[in-house]
Amino acid sequence: MKHSSGTGKITLEGIGMDSRNLVATMLFCFTTFFVSQSIATTYIPCDGCSLSQMSNVAVSHGVGRVLVGNVPGNTMQAFRVYLAPQPKVMSRVSNNKSTLFADLSSTSAQEAAAFSSYVEFHNAAPVGYNKHYELRIVNPGEPVGVPNSLAVKRLGDLIHSDTQSYGPMSVPSPGGGTVDYPTPGTNVYNVINSGPQQNAFLQWLTHLTIYGISNQTGKLVQAAGILHITDSSYAPQLSFTVTFTDGSHIGVYADTKQAPIQLVVNEDSGVDSHGNNVPATEEAVTGSGTQMYDFTKSGNETDHANMYQQITRFGVNLSPNLWQYACVSSGAGVGRRTDCKWVQ
């Protein structure tokens, strides 16, 4: 696996279906990903379609070679669409009009393998094209591998409702459960910024075999490297919400628009154990205009000092003695100014 210090991204090399064939699998995946980005085969989703319906879908796409697939039916067909004169209906009347026709074409071994990975990715739990895993890091000695469906929520008042777009454990998703992390005490403030700690966090995530995560990552890489899926809602997507032992959490996703595919920290997703959004940029300090910060409730006692360091690293003036404050921006461009003041 490769990583770039300070980039906030981890290349998904080294992720495969089995550790014994890892190198061979990923060499294939990434070689084909790099080579095929300019020649990736167009894939048109047509779930539940018959062969004739697939043919019609191919024609509607226009001239060229396309793949049309039915994932639930585990079938994919290649078509060569071309323009040709219409057959003459009346022999005495000339017909110069042309129309589109679709002939069956053969699929390559790489295309077949990519579709197979695509189907397996879709069918693995949680079923669907968009996989989201909610992982809860537990303290040393606590059970690992407890799926969300069986987990007992222990974080109590540290977790906010989903209506506020954070607090992933309020309604656990089918994917994921308890995991362990090699560095005890790690929280959102350790991984929100690009650097060695974030890189180590992303490396750990790429190598997780529990809940089939690394296996699904390998399937995503192989499918996305060959198939250019025309409908983004059918494109394989992989994301994570990782909740740390103090209740803070952060989001990570596989950026399939990068070559090679990379795991990326979602800079807008960091929330500390007090429920405060953790800004990854100066603009995020004030959110959409005014951002509130409150450390008067229960939570990790280090949050207050960590937030002070996080905000002031952007050159924002903030008193270390404020435990409840609002940050507001004014101006724009080089004249932009951010002020943080105490509020009741």
C-alpha cells in the first residue's frame, strides 16, 4: 500500500479478497484501473431487464460498443450499436433513411471479471450499490466483532440524534460493528488533520478484514477499474463512520474519481464527544455563517483544549477561557475575518 504524507488520502493498494492472492489481485486491479481509465467500457445498468430490453437500452445510448447488465439476474451482454439504412418497404420507393441497430458482441475476460466483482459487491451485506459501515472502536479487552444489529448502545448522552447529521450510533446501519484500534485513546482530533496519525488511521481501515470490509474494497476497485457506469446511482460506493471510544466520530469514503482509488477523510464529518463539529478548514470554523461550540456538557475533557488548538491553527483569535462560544465570519477573500465570542 502507498500513502502520501499530508495528503489525507490512502491508496487502496494491498486490499484484496484473500491475503494469499493479495498481490496478484491488486496488481491486476490497479494495472487495469490505470490503463482503462481512458478506455473503460461503458456500462449501462438495466436491472431486471430481458435481453430484448437490454438491446433497446443499448440502442438508446447511440453508436458504439456498450455493456448492458442486470445485476439481480447476474447477466451482462455486450452490444455493438451501429447506423445502417432502413430496409426498403416498397421496392419502387427509395429509402435513404438510416436507423440504429444493435448486434450482440462478446465480452472480454476483464469485463466479465469486473462484472462478477460488481455483482458480488452488490450482493454482499448490506445489499446494495452503496455500502456504509458504522464501526465502533472499543477499549482493549472489550468484545470485537459484535455486529450493530446485536450491539448495546453504551454511549448515552455522548451521541446526538441523526436529525442533526451526526451521532451515527442512534440508528446503527446493518454494516459494521465493534472493532479494536491499535492506538488506545485516539479520537477525532487525532485524525481530522492530514499527517502521520491520519495516515495510520486510514491504513488501519484499508486492512480491516472484519465484516468483509477489505473484500468489498477489492471488489469495488476491480469493478470501478473496468466499468464506466453511466448512472451514478448504480456505481459502487463505499463509506464509513468510525466512532471512537470517547463518542467522537468521523467519516471516510472511497474516492472512486481518483486514480488510483483512495480512501479519503470527509473533512466535513468530524464531531467531538460534546457534539461540536470539528473544523478541518478556516471556512468550516464558522460553518454556514455562525458556528456554535459548547463544552459545558459531559464529554471528553480534552475536547476543549483540542478545539482551541484546532481553531487557532487557522489564525483565528480565540480565548482559551471560553467554554461556550460562537464563531462568525465577515468579509470575503483576503479581507475575510473570523471572530469567536462568548455566548450564553
